[in-house]
Amino acid sequence: MDLRTLLFEKPGPHNTEATLGIVHERALALGVKQAVVASSHGDTARQAYALFAPAGVQVIAVSICHGYEDQGWTMPAETKAKLMELGVVVHTGIHDAELPEKADRLLPLFDGTRTLSEIVKEAPLTKFEVSKLAVSLVETGVLVPATAERVRELAVQARVAGNVNLATHRLEVALALDP
């Protein structure tokens, strides 16, 4: 096995092609089926896809976190959509600094059994902070809104467990989701 180290004179996007070429060569030698690349605006993800897809290697692009949207550093929605159409998995996370300090205590409340109003009542945060966290979690794919079908399943589980009030509440939520 031949291992090499590549050093560049200067940083920048002009190094991407050479870097991806070495990664591609190594991935094929090892039988790798997924390649993770950093891609703030989508350029590296596009180049990686062009190189890896013909070999059956799935590309996962991690873009810069939502906290940099106001500075224009994040991947445009159109670019993300085009990459996802190709089969590239695009993940835009949330930075710890974007979450309220008490978020760790709040996350377990997003268990699929509570409405946002119920979470707000139980949370040690303001309604605004809870809503902001919920939106961030949905945008990043960490949190997926419940479907009416899932809420109906939870209602049946509550009824079987003998909790008629909870079952009734969940059926009301399901009806609100899908009248």
C-alpha cells in the first residue's frame, strides 16, 4: 500500500481537485462507499459528486452551520436542492453557540408526543427560545414534524395503556394536522 502526504503552498479552492483525486484513489482502494466533504457553497460537493458517483460512492456534504446565513456563507437553498436531486446528502447543522444554554434539557421534550404549546409550558425557556430551537432543529433535519398518522398511532398506544385523556388529546392533534 502506497501512502502519500500532499502539502499545498497556499490554501484555497484551487487545491480541491487534487485533494479529491487523492481521496478518490484511496476510497476505491479501500472499497469505501461514502465520502464526506466540507462544502460551504456547494462547489466541493459538486466536484466530489462528479468524481465519486460513477464509482458508486455516495457523497455527503457538510455545509457551514446556520449561524452564518446572515453573512452569506451558507449554501443557497437552490444549490442544496440540486445536489440532493443528484443524490448528494447535504447536512447543515446548528452550532452549539446557536442553541440556548438550556437546550440540552429541552431536547428530550421533542419526543413526538407533545405539541409545541405543551413543550413551551414545560420548557425552562421562553416561548421565543423554544420556537427558535424548534425551527433550527426542523431546518437541519434533526427534528421531523409528526404526521397525523404517527400521532394517531400514539393515541392508540395511550388508549391501550389506559390513558384516555392523553389518547383524546392526541386524536385532537391528529385531526388538527389532517382534518
